[in-house]
Amino acid sequence: MQNFLSAFAQVTATLFTLFLAAVTAYFVFLQDRSTQFSDKVTAVKLDMRDQLLQLRTTWPWTLTYLPPDFKAKYRSRHPNKSGADLVAQAAADLLFQNRELIDTVHELRSKDAAGPWQGRVYFFVLTEGVTVITVGTPDTLTKPEGVFPSSAEGPGFGQWRAAFNKLRVSLRILRDVRPSMKADFHRFILPRQEASSSHTAVVEDLHSRAIDAFFQTVESVGAKLNEIEKLELSLPRYSFAERVHWRWIAPMSLLGRVPGRGV
């Protein structure tokens, strides 16, 4: 009987050793796969960071033909909104010809800023959109350097993603009305081209190229964000805690010890 128990203990110990080796190998495999997915997420974030910083750097922040007080006046009409919410509100006001927006334009209209206004307000909305999705402006006093996208691995990615997703529908609609808004800006700038053709022609070209670059960046960043979300959904599949049930490992561990006590 003692020989049987001794042999049984040795066999059990061997099986338990093999079991632990298999669990360890499986853990290493899952960790490796999880690291690969995490590295892919980081790489995509880096690409997004570069595109967003490029947009922030190249955006013509001073290109505006609205009255100087337009931004402050418009914000005062929506005191409870800021960031993505304000951009979405401004987009809706522009697209649906909201009376408050029209009144703001007319109230502040000066002789130099008279004429078609929709194309100019459109560019104002996009400028506010750039501020939101790049989290800052070229002014170092208002640009948070330590958060996403200024730092690809910094904090704030979740908040940035929420703001970007909140704007997706509005930006898609703004993209669709791009030709009519460019045409409206052309009607505004045309009389000025006759007076100073070289300068205004450059302005209109800059205006058009900035709009196109904005939507190219938005579409590319949106696609990369979708890719990140798919990768994040895949990560739990390679979580050791999710794939391995400890209630089975614990009895196996005890099984490897019990026979030895009876020898």
C-alpha cells in the first residue's frame, strides 16, 4: 500500500508540474499577445498625435473676416456650453440658420465685414473644432503639453475621444456642405479681389486648402480611432484572469500536495 501511495504521489507530482508548466506557457503566450495589441494601440496613437499636431501647427488661426468681437458675443449667447458642445451648437446654428447666430452677425457687422457671412462663420466653426480636437492652440499658454494629443502616452485620451466622438456627426454634416460654404466665402472675397487681387487670391486659396486639410485629418483620425476601439475590444480575449479560472487551478494545486502527506 505504501509503495502504491508513493508511486501515486510521484505521478501526481509529475502531472502537477506539467500542469504548472502549461499554465505558465499559456500565461506567457497571453502576455505576449496582450503586449502586441497594446503596442499596436500605442503606435496608432502616435500616428494620430502627429496628424493632430500637424493640423494645429498649420491651421491659419488668424484667417478670419468676422468682426473682432464675434467669438465672445456668440459664446455669451451659450454660457453653459464649451468645447465640443459649443462647436456642435455653432454647427447646428449655422446649418439651420438659427436666429441667434444671424442676430450676432448682424449686430456686430461693420463696413469692413459686410457681405455674405455663412462661409466666414463656417470657418469660425472649423477653427473652434480644431481647438477642440487638437486640445489647444499655438499659444503655449493655452496648450496643455502633457495630455493627449500633445503627448501620445499622456493622460486625457479618454476625454479627447469622448469630445471627438461627440463632434463626429456635426463634422460629417459640415464636410458635406463644404462646397456651398466655399462658394459663399468666394462671394464675400470676390469684391476685394478686384481691389487687391494678389492678396485676396492667396487668402482664398489658403482658406480652401485649410478646409480640405481639416477634413482629411478628421477622416484619417476617425479611422484610426475606430482601429483603436477594435484593438481594445480584442484585448480582454488575451487577459489571463479572463481566460483562466482560478477555481480549477486551486484544486489542482491541492491535488499535487495531498498524496505527499500520506507517504
